[in-house]
Amino acid sequence: MGAVAQKVSELEKAMMELVYQSRLTEMKIAQLSEESRLTERNINKLSEEMRESRKTMDKRWGDLARKMGTLIEDIFIPSFDLAIEKYFGLTLKDVMPRRKVRQVGALNLTPLLYLTLSRK
């Protein structure tokens, strides 16, 4: 009987160790699950921030492109007649930036139109 009692005692200890390991595993799985949820939230938050950042950058690039367009109109066009006269020897009669010509069913936009008068 003593040997059987010892075997039962060893089995009880083994079962207790198994229960302990099982609970420890469950706790680690729960902890890992929570960390996974946090990581997923952080990824979603980062993704949203990147979308917002991209929208902001797209807006800034658009603003820069518009500013560069007006830079050409503000700096180059006012001195266009002087440059043509200096480098080509032509006197301009009229300079029209962004001239719109409406035709039936279409709108033609001419970025710059100039008329020459005569050579110097």
C-alpha cells in the first residue's frame, strides 16, 4: 500500500504541475492577445496618421504648383516684351497672358499671346 500511496502522491504532484503550467500558458496567451490588440490599434493609428500626412503633403504640393504658376506670370510675363526686344530685336505691340478664346463647343486657352510690330 505504501508504494501505491507514493505513486498516487507523485501523480498528484504531476497533475498539480500540469495545472500550474496550463494556467501559466493561459495567462501568457491572454497577455499576448492583449499585446496583439494594442499593436493592431497602434498600426491603425499610424496608418491614419500617414493618410493625414499624405493629404497635407498633397495640399502643400498643390499650393507650391499654383505658386510656381503665378511666379511665372508675376515675374516672366511683365518682362516678356523687354526680353523679346533685347534678344530678338522685335518690338511687341501687345502681350496678353492667359487669353481665352471661345469657340463653338470648346474653350482654347492660350498661355501667352504676343503680336510683333516691327524689327528694330
